[in-house]
Amino acid sequence: MRESIVVTRHPALVQYLIELGLVPEGTPIVAHATVDFIMGKDVYGVLPLRLAVHAARVIEVPLDIPAELRGKELSLEQVKKYAGEPQAYTVRRA
């Protein structure tokens, strides 16, 4: 099993990932990723393509957040309400 990390600034998203059983408690969490930190790992969160290409996989939980809540901290209940099905991506440079 590959090492996993979470890239987010949102504590409620981390709680949600743990509740879903996608990441165990104690998984490393960072607000901003670097190539060295994500290299070859499964990354939960959203990354720019220039970084995503270095991860083994990027797993996103798409959030369909209404305009009035964008830029605000969401509660766990709000994350659950607006979260879509997790999607995994493998990014390759052309």
C-alpha cells in the first residue's frame, strides 16, 4: 500500500476523509504541497497539474459549494452536504 497524504487547509475535509475510511487518523496533512512531499504518494486534495504529475494518484472530493459559502470555513455537516463522490486521477506529462 502506498503512503498517503492530505493537502488541504480545511479541517472538516480531513474529518470527512477519515469518516469515509479513505485515510487513517495520523495521515500527514499539509496546507501547501511540495514535489518532495508528494512524490510517488496518494494525495488527497487538490493540486495544480505541475505538482499532480509527481504524485502516484490524486484523489479529489469534489465540493459543489454555493457562491455565498465560497472562501468560508465549512463545517463537517456542510462538507457532507456538498461533497460529491471521491475521484482518483493519475496525471502524466505529455
